Amino acid sequence: MVRFNFGGPLDRDALISLVRVELETRRNQVARFRTRDRSIKDLRPIDGVDIHLVQRLSDLGHEHGASAIDHWIAWLQRVLDELEQDHHLNRTKEHSA
């Protein structure tokens, strides 16, 4: 986020490029890891540890992380859409002046 907030206002083209790279990277991350097997295997717990509860907590943690990355991707797409729209409007104004 710091890269966007401080670097972005200095150069719109660089910010657009940075957002595109981040968006592509996160989408690739989701495509690669979202559906992977997260089963906890070969766990030898100490007495009293509920393996099913361990798995459920792990699944809940993944759901939280997946939701967070989905929100981040949506935000990046919104930022990119607005930057590209503003960029196009500014270029149109420059050419008509």
C-alpha cells in the first residue's frame, strides 16, 4: 500500500504499471494456490489434540486469507480502472487543447 500512496502521485504511468503488475501477480497467486489440497496429513498430535478441530481452524484461516486477497484484487482493479479512465481523459484533453 505504501508503494501506491507515496510513489503513485509522482508518476501516473509508473503507478498504472505498478498496479497492473501487482494485480497480475495476485491473480496468478490465486490461480496457483486457491484450490490446492490443504489437508493436514501425517500429524502426530499429543494426547488431547482434536485433529478435526485443527483441520477446521486451518480451513477457517484459509477462508479468511482467501477473502482478504479477493478484496485486495477487487481494490486493485478499481484503482486501475479509475487510473486508466483518468489517464484517458487527461490525454484526450491534451490533444484537444
